[in-house]
Amino acid sequence: MAALTVLAPVAGTVVDVADVDDPVFSAGLVGPGLAVEPDGARGTDAVAPITGTIVKLHPHAFVIQHDDGRAVLVHLGIDTVKLGGEGFTTHAGEGDVVERGTVLVSWDPAAVRAGGRSAVCPVVALEAKPEAVDALAEVGTTIAHGEPLLTWA
């Protein structure tokens, strides 16, 4: 299987997923990855990190499955499911085939923060072995949406 490059779904600062304030993500329970703390001005569009089929799409999270079966989860903020979709606009639907870089959700990270929630966005290689995933972006650096974030061997 060829290596899969996973793009940053939002613009912002790269964060170690172990530092995300959610035990499911920080402990790697759903898979390894990185996170991005969105930039208030540039982090309002979330794009598809890989080419594939949208198998789950909620206003606050989505999963895209590559043709080879690998899937990537993007979660827009922590505890944002409690917002009931308020402040999020979806631009695609489950079952849609999308190219990496396609805008899937527009949202306002500043409003999420103003509501007392974290806007950090975990990007997870679902059910991958940790040794199969390598960072392409360094923790603490700034990244634009659509730039390489991870590689999945």
C-alpha cells in the first residue's frame, strides 16, 4: 500500500495530539495523529485532508475513507457536539466523493472559544498503528489548510 499524505484540514498552529484536552484523542484511542489550533482569521474553512468518500459528516466532525480503506477523522474543536451544529455550515454530504483540499465545513473557531470550548482540531488516522504515521509538520509551527500534515505508510 502506498503512503498516504494527510493534509491539514484547517490553518493554524500544529499541536501534539497528546496535548489535546480530550482523553479519547490524547491517549490515541481512535488512532494516532496531530492536531491544529485554528487561526481565528484563516481557520474558518475545514478542508478534506485526503481524497475519498465521506463516510461520516456531522457539523463538528467528519471521516473520509480513502479508496484503499484507510480513513481519517477530523474533529472541529472539543465538546463541540454540544453545540448541535450551531455555528457550523456543511458543504458536502455523507457518501460524497471529494478531492483533498475541498472545503467541507465552514465554522468560527473564535465563537467556539468564546463559548468556553477548545477549538483545537484533532486529525487522526483511524485505527492506524502509531508506527505507521509520521508527522510532516513540526509541533508549534504554523500551517495553512491543505498543506501536508501527516504521512501514513
